[in-house]
Amino acid sequence: MFQILIGVIFVILLILICYTVMLFTKIKYINSINNKLVRILLSLIPIVIIFLIFNVVNSIVILLHLCIFISISSLIFRMIKMKDKYDLIVLIGIITTIIYLSIGAYLDYHVFETKYEVFTHKELGSNKFRIIQISDSHVGTTFDGEGFYKKIENISKIDSDLFVLTGDFVDDDTTKEDMIKSCEALSLIKSKYGVYFIYGNHDKGYFNYRNFSEADLIYELEKNNVKVLSDEVVELNNYMYLIGRNDKSYQRKSISELTDNLDKTKYIIDLNHQPNDYNNEKEANVDLVLSGHTHGGQLFPLGYIGVLFKANDMFKGMKKIDNTYFVVNTGISDWAIDFKTGTHSEYVIIDIVKE
């Protein structure tokens, strides 16, 4: 179903591109040219320039927004009986796209701090237990290893009981040098119960062209005191369990298998990269589920579409279902798109409060 949706979006994009090119041909100076083929070729120049400046993915994003905003501008002008103002229609579409995606670039590259409070009647060993969550750094996209180091340097100054990385720490395009530097950054963290890592769908790599292996990644993480959890449960203290699940894209145990032998009177934290097993996690009496993966929807309204078509149970924020809290981190970076619209990059602080 989701593949069909992507196909529909692609067809709509082609239609919008054709319509936008048609509007470009009607701009005063282009329209004054008698040769139709020349008019079309001149109208394609802005599209070619976009693809020359940006990578393919970002070019498609920019072009899609440009076509949408020009089409909306054209529709508004038709509604107010000014349908022949092609120069103004195109100009407004271009300016709106620049402003909208400039804000999107800022929201992507600037990392915000987000705080949540969750409540429990269970014992924690103290009145409050603080978790810091980092997700989806995809090192090498909006920052390199040195950039990640500086971010962790600041975040590490925040007192915490537990620090977790919920997947997609690295990507296919991450270099070994950036991976090593990013792992070194994690040694700065001094959480009471340590630093834990789970796999995301990108961490093991898809295309096997990066210059380090999964074993190299695990070695560097463990060398810097990061504990890697792969369908494992650890007892943090006398009151709390931490579950680290394998990503959905790999072979893994069900949440019921991981929790069957646990003492359900203790507080259970579940790290699960993709937020799409909510009903089973709730039924397993997990208290808190931390996820990432969605990048907050990345581009409006993709997050809502993903939930509608059951790709994810939630794409950002926090909600409570029965006795289970769910948090989805929008990610400290992104995968390949240099814009976040309708969301922002973040690291998350979760305070578990004993009622």
C-alpha cells in the first residue's frame, strides 16, 4: 500500500512539473519568443540549475515544493480573477519556496532540547530518574564526526541517570574517521547507569561500500564504554529493566519473548528504533518505549501519511496508551534531506517521576 502511495506521489509530481514548466513558458519575456521548443528549453533552466546545485534527493524536494507553491499561487490568482498574471504567480511561488525551505533548513540543522515528564507508581530507587535520548544522527549528513563531538560535549553537561542511542547512529555514507570521532564523543557522557546503543535500520549499512564494518562500529562503541544491546535485557538497578530490541528490519525476538520472565512490578524501559509495535509493547506491560526512525515526519505531511497507512504508530512526540508511555524522537539529524518542515531536530530528556 505504501509503495502504491509513493507511485501516486511520483505521478502527481510529474503533473506538477509539467504544469510549472507550462507556467514558466508564459512568463512575459519567455512567452515573447516565437519558437515553442526554445520557450520550453528556457523554462527547464531553473529545474536544471536546482539539480546542478543540490543532490538528487534535495533537488526533488525543492522542485516538489516549488511546483506546489506555484500551483497554489496560480489557484489563488484564478479564484480572485487574476489568472493571467503569470510573472507574479511564478515570482510568489519562488519566494514562498525559498522562505519555507530556508526555515526547514534551520529546523533541520539547529538541534533543539525537548523535555518530557512521565509518571509511575512503581519504585525507581529515587523520586526521579532522568534519561537522555539521542536518535538518528546519521553521522556525515548535517554534521561530521567533529560536529557530533561538539554536540555531545554540550549535552554531556546535563546530569542523567541513563543515556540511550535509539538507532541510525551511522549510515552508508559515514566515513570511518567520522564514526571513530563520534564514538569517542560518547566517552564524554557520565550517566549513572551508563550509555546504551541499539541498532537502527541503517547502522549495519545497506550497500556495503563504506570503509568500516559492523564489527568496527561495535568495537569503537564498546571501547568508549557504550553497551550494545541486541535483543537483550539488562537490570539497571533493583527497580528497573532496560530492553534493547533489534530493529524491525532484522530478525528479532518479539517483545513478549523479551519480557516473559521479567518481574512486572519493576519499571520496564524498551528501546525500539521503529515506533510500530505499540499494541504488543502495551500488552507486554512495558512502562516506557523510546523510538526514533521517523525524523518527525521529515517533511509535512509525510508523518501523518505514514501513520494513516500504518507505516508507524506515531511519528513524533509523546503519548500514553493505558499504562505505557511512548516517545518518538525526531532525530538529532536526518538521512539525506536537508530540510525539516512541520518538525525539527532534537535530543530528548525524559524525566520519570515517582508519584
